[in-house]
Amino acid sequence: MNGIYKSSAYSFLVRSSGHALRFFVGLLLARILGAKGYGVYSYAITVISVISLPAILGLDHTLLRFIPKFLNENDKGRLRGILRFAHVSSTTSSLLIALVTIFATTFFAQSDHYVFALMFLTLPLIIAGQVRQAIIRSMHHPIWAQIPENIVYPGGILLLLLGWVTWHQSVNVEEAAYINLIAWIVTLIVGYVALYKVEKPLHLNEAKPTFEIKQWFAPAIGLVGSGLGFILLSKGEVLVLGKLRPSHDVGIYVAAARGAEMIQFVYEAMTIVGVATFSRLHSEGNKVAIQKFVSQVASAIFWFTTPAYLAILIFAEPLLSLFGSEYVEASGVLRILTTSFFLSSLSGFIIVIMYVVGKQNSVAKWMWCFAGLNLALSAALIPNLGIYGAAISQGISLVGLKAVLVWVYKREFGILSVPNLSPLQAIAFVKTRLKKSNR
């Protein structure tokens, strides 16, 4: 437990820096492209999020489940085998999805055809990056895992955007898509340099790879299903909004969502550094230690997220005005989405917990139930309530899913993933861990 708080501090720094960079990228794009152009750009990214899930084959979560186990057992044969399996599978899926994008672009309006084609070219890069990130995280290097996607990618876009605006005075949607593609290429290169540095000390080339493809591939259907369900749960309302409302509405909604996402950096940081520790505790079968750990993580998420939550509620209008005056009308949406994210974080990292304990099929089932609810509510509410209907649909579905998964985990394993709401105990716990980590 001492190590997790040291890692959490660095992870918090990287994640918060990444969120800040992404926020400024979104802010700059929103101001430069306007609500309509930003809506087209954001809608393309949402479509990519949905399409990429089947291509990853659930490998990101499979690696998080098996690599820590092989490292603990010093089983270099199976470790090298699963790494090769992951690289080959992701490369194959990347090539296939690249072909799919060529045909997929024909389904979009002619005016946006080229933009979507450029955006879809990033799919193979995104898929390969997700696999690489999962490998590094599983090897207990969460900081190296986060830097490419959280620092290099948004930082690259920000620098390229500023350079392009300085040189050409303006950026259109097509040029923004080119910048996005270049940033992903640079991110992939940096990511694989990091992977090489992490793998090199293990001397895996000395081991003969052992493959258990059937076992590794077995969770794929459930993982892909739950992943796709989660995307539809968290982004489905954007898809519906884009079909029922003009690009302007999509743009201001996504800007509000971008602001609300800032509240999640503590949750994401604790999840990334905590998953390997939870995987080890689960393999040891110590329920007392597991209960203590998940409650501590949930408590830390709650108490360190609360100040950010209150700040966004109070300063919603000034925050959105940074994107431009036309975005301020989404201040109510920002408050709804922020409240949804805050309430959902009370469950700790329950979704990842369910993956690690092998309940991915159960997650997929419930994910699809609430994804369907999100789509149905969006279709019913957006025609009359517009962007507010989209926010309400997303919030009800997300909070509902997390609550059900907490109940399922408690029923199956007798462990409750909720925070200790005593601030004094939480503060005392953090102080104790910080003192121990400094010894």
C-alpha cells in the first residue's frame, strides 16, 4: 500500500496535466472551429470510439488480468507468449479496421466525407496504443503507460494548432483532422519507445513463448461487448444528438462534457495505479485486505474529487465562456454531467474490479442494459429537451450502471466498493500512508 500512494502522486500529476492539456485543446478547437465545426470534429471522434471497440478484441483488459499473474509467477514463457499474441492481434485488427474505414466513409455526408476519412485513419494507431498502454500498466509502470496518450498526444495537438494558427491565421475542420493524425503518429512512436524500455530488463528474448490463445481469447466476447456497451453508454447520447440536432448542438454539448470530464482525473489516476495491486490481492484471496483496499481507494477518490465538483458547480458559466460566448448556454448541461460523474465515482473503480475478477460477461450484460437505456432516453428526451435531454439520459444511465455493479460485486464476493464517508478517518489514513511512503 505504501507504493500506491507514491505512484498515485506521480499518476495524479500526469493525469491532471493530461486533463489540462486536453481541456486546452478542446477549448482552442472550440474557439477556432466554432460550435458547428467543433460539432463535426467531435462527432467524428465519437464514431471512432464506437468503431474501435470491436477491433481491440478486449486485449487491453485481458493483458491487465494475465500479465501481473505471469510476472508474480516469473513465467517468462507465457509472458512472452501473451505479449506476442497481443501485438499480432492488434496489428491484424488495425489492418482490418483500416480497410473498414475506407468503406465506412461512404456512409457520411459528402461535405464531411474527407474529414471522417482523415479521422478514421487514426484507428489503427489508437488500437495499437491501447494495447501498448495496457502492457506497460500491467508491468507496474503506470506513469510510463500514461505519458504518451496524456502528455504527448494532447501536447502535440496543442503545439501544432498554435503553430498552424500563427502561420495561417485560421484552422478549418479538415486541417484539424490532419493535425490529429500527425499527433497520433508521434504518440505511437513515443509509446513504443517507452514499451521497449520497460520490456528490456525482463530479458524476454531468452524465453520460449508459450501460447494459451484459447484462454486469453475466451474473455474477448464479454470484454468487447462490455467495452462497446460502455461507449454507447457514455457517448450514445452524442450519436443520437448528432442525428436529431444540428452540429451546433453537438459542439456545445461536447464542450460542456469536456468541462465535466475534469472532475474524473482523480478517479482515473487512482484506477490506473490501483488495478495491479487489486489484481494481486484478488489472486491471494484475502477478502479483508481487498475490502480495506477498495474502500480506501473509493474514499480517496471521493474526498479529492469533492472540491473540484463544487468549483465546477459554482463557476460553470465562466468556465464555458472560455470556449466562447455561444457555449455558455450549456452551463446547465455542465452541472448535470459533473454531478453524474461525481456520483458514479463513489463506486471506486468497480468496472475494472469486475474485469479483474472474471465477471466481464456480467459487466457486458448490465452495460448493454444501461446503454440501451441511454439510447432510448436520448431518443425520447432530445427532441423536446435538446442538449439537456442528452445530459439527463447519460447521467441516469451511468449512475445506474455503477450502482448495479456495486450490488453485483457485493452479492458475488461479499465486498462493498464504496468510500468511508468520514473525512477525519480519510485524512488520517492519507497522512499515515504518506509518512510510511517517505520512510
